[in-house]
Amino acid sequence: MSIELRNVSYVYSKGTPFARPGIKGINIRAARGEWLAVMGPTGSGKSTMLQHLNGLLKPDSGEVLLDDTNIHLSAASLREARQKVGLVFQYPEHQLFGATVYEEIAYGPENYGFPAGEIPEIVRKAMDTVGLSYEKYKYRQPYELSGGEKRRVALAGVLAASPEIIVLDEPTAGLDAIGRQLLTETITGLNCAHGKTVIWVTHEIAEIAHLADRLLVLNKGEVVVTGKTREVLTNPIMSELGLDIPPAVAISGELGARGIPVRGQPVTLDEIGEEIIRLVKEKL
Amino acid sequence: MEGIVFGQYVPGNSLLHRLDPRTKIIVSAILLWLVFVVETPAEFAGYGLFILLLYVIGGVAGSFLKVMKPGLFLIVITLVLNMTFTPGKVLFNIGPVSVSQTGLENGLILGVKIVYLILLSSLVTLVTSPVRMTDGLEQLMKPLQRVGLPASELAMMINIALRFIPTFWEETDKIIKAQKSRGADFESWRLQKRAKYMTALLVPLFVSSFRKADELALAMESRGYVVGMKRTSLHKLEFRAVDFVVLAGLAVVTGSFVFYKYF
């Protein structure tokens, strides 16, 4: 499934003295199986934009298109958008309510009217995907789990509704290194093996710079720059907005400034390492 | 959830905004009492105009009708009950229900009084920021500390409660959105379903409130907050000339009005 925001604008608290613009004339498109990364300083409208993707907010002007159909056409199309676009909020573990992990994950499929007989299998699959053993965890209470486990339960809760497009708002914030890696691997699997479209908002672009096809940078509610991740990362706008770039990109920049041309736009430490070895060998 | 604004303070710089909160609390207490003193239609009309004038001075005339919305139900019920249940000369009948003249009069008078009470008490919150309001309350309650009333603790509690209302709404909004994303339909008419969605909302909301309260208590203690300790205030409240003028003016007007009514 592809998703598109066409010229979408949204103002908060319309018609009150507290009105403030959320986003202005946003255009984005993510094709099926594409991985789109989104960056922007705090208050740049990232979360506002995300909430338009599954119809939580209705644009003041512009359209949200899911496979070229406006999601606000009818109650049914909105419902379909809610199911097909899985939105994982920031710190999703704060929204857990189920008495058991099973109940928590079955909530989405039940609400969307999946056949009752299939739900246990759906829950098992979702738990497998996020790396939680069904037998071991299904009757555990979410509140007794560790932070990383809770986050995976929350993610499984969204995945259980079998969304085609997965939208994540800073999914790795507050996780330890292992938790971050597990989560990134889970999403990579869904993206590569199942062709799910991924939209990932982050401040830590280094985690996904080698995975995201395209990078979109927002500032003050508008798209500042968009393009291939590797190209956007070398854009000077990144440092102007105070956004972090991967160390590898910074190193390439430094080398370039010293007259040493780096090839292939490396974004991971492995890539820049190999490139430096190649450069050193060339000198010898 | 958007658009619900509690403690309806409208920032501004009018004469009423600049008055000391203590002045405003005292004045509003007396004006609220006066609502029960006025009797004749002429007095009611005059008092209504006076309240409208206050709204204009405060620069919040736009809120004049809006603040009455939450009280509308109460006003209508008062009017209907008084009209139908008061015995007296029958004015007209609606089906089996007869409306008496005294009932209509009583209902109208009480209704108008409720309207005035709402208008006056809302005016204070419209032109006073919550922080200044609690500062004012704390100062006014101070003398009662001698007899064991924990004035500053009470003020602190009110302050914290007010401070966390927006946070609470934000949190509620966030959880509702998260549950909606997972197919919850909060507008559902089926009671059983609704109950289920409410659990999905209330459980995380309670958990997060308790967590926030815990964190706040720790943060306050680590910054040296001790219950019962004498604290100073960043924004010292000061009576200025205009406060004395308003209070003196009020005393003269109220005094002569009461004198005229009762002597």
C-alpha cells in the first residue's frame, strides 16, 4: 500500500486565542515497501504529521490518500485507514491497559472484527514477530515486564491488526542498546520480508541511516528537504537545524574538507571503516 | 479533546487583569453576596448592566455568553421546576401541567440570580491567572494559619492540581488517540463496548497519574520542599493605589446600597 499526504495543513485550537499552526502544505508519499525516515527539531510538526496518516487528525486543507483513495471519504474508509496504517506512538508502553499480554495484543484484532477463532493465532504471530515467546508471555501481566519487553508488547499490539504501513514515532527512545537493536531488526524484517511500508520518526538517524530509503526533514511545520537518505544527510541544513548526523557522515565531511575524497556516501561505521582502509591502501 | 480549556484564563492587560488577586477575590465575594440583596426588576437590570460593564472593562466581553454554557442545564431545570411546582394564580396550562404566576416570577428571579452568580465567578477566573489566584488565596488564608489551617499547603495543592490539568488532558488525548489507532470507537452506543474502551482509557491514565505524582513528590523533595516550612514567593503580591481605590469605591457603593435597602 502507498500513502500520500497532498498539500496537508493543520492548525491547532482553531478559532481561539491559542491557535498555532501545526503543519503547512505538507507533501509526502511513501510507496509500498518503502522506508521513509523523518527528522526535525522539537515542535517541527512531526507528530502532527504522523497523526494525519491514519486519520486521527483531519487536515484543514489537503488530502490524505491511501492507495490513491481519500481516507476521509466515509466512516468505512477512515476505519480501513486506522487498520491499514499501524501507528506506534512515542513511549507506547505507557498506553498498556490489558490484564495479560494476550488481552493487550488481541485488543486491535478484536476491535477490527477479526474472526474470533483466528485471534489466538494472530496474537502468537505478532508475538513471534517482536521476539516474545507466546507460551512464556501470554498470561504475564504487562506491568511486571521490563521496559524493553513492554515496548515489544505495545508494538505487537499494533502489528496484530496486520497493518500494511507501519508508522513509528521515535520507537527506540529510552531503550537500551539491545532493545534498540531488536526493535530495528524486527522492523527491518517486516520491511524486507513482508514489503511493509515503514515511516520512522527519529532523532537518532545513525540507527537507520543504512536502512531508510528516503529521509524527510521538517522544520516549523514545513518540509525543508527530502531525498535519498545518504544525500540528505550531507546537506548543510542538517547542522543548521541542529540535527544529529551519523558519525560516519561527519567523518566523511571532515575528510572531504581536508581534500580527501570519500566514495559511496558511507553512513555506518563499518562503511566508513572500509572506505578509510581503501584510502589508506591507495596511499601506500 | 482539543478545545477544552479549563480554568478559562484569558491573558490580557486590562485594569481587571492588573488588580491584585486579593482585591479581586474580596470584591467578587461581596458582589456575589449582592446578588442575593437585589430584588426589584430595576435593580436586577442595573446589576446586569454593571456585570456586563465589568466584562467590557476586563476585555473579555467575548466570553460573556460562553461562560454560561455549563450552567445552562441548571438554569433551565430551576426555571421549569419553579414554574410548574409553585401553587398560585394559574397563568396558562401546558397539557396537564399548569404554570402559576408566582412560579414564573420565582423561576425567573432564581434563574437570573444563577446567571449572575456564574457570570461573576467566571469573571474572576477569566482575568486572573491560576498562579496569581492561588497566591492571593494563600495570602488571604494566612491569618487562619494561627488556628491550624495549613494555608500554604492548601495553596500548593491547588496550584499543583491546576498545573496538572493541561498535562492530564494531554495524556488523556494521547491515550484516546492510541486506542483509536487500534480500532477503539469511543462514540460507540453499545454499553458493553463502551465499558471496554473506557477501561482501555482509564487504566493507563491512572497508572500515569500515579507515576507523575510519585515523580513530582520526589522532584519537590530533592529541591528541598518540606511541609510546614516557611516559604517565600517569587512574585510578591502588592496592593497598589488602584487596589485601594477599587476597594474603597466598592465599600462606598455597597454601603450606600445596603443603607438605602434596609434603613
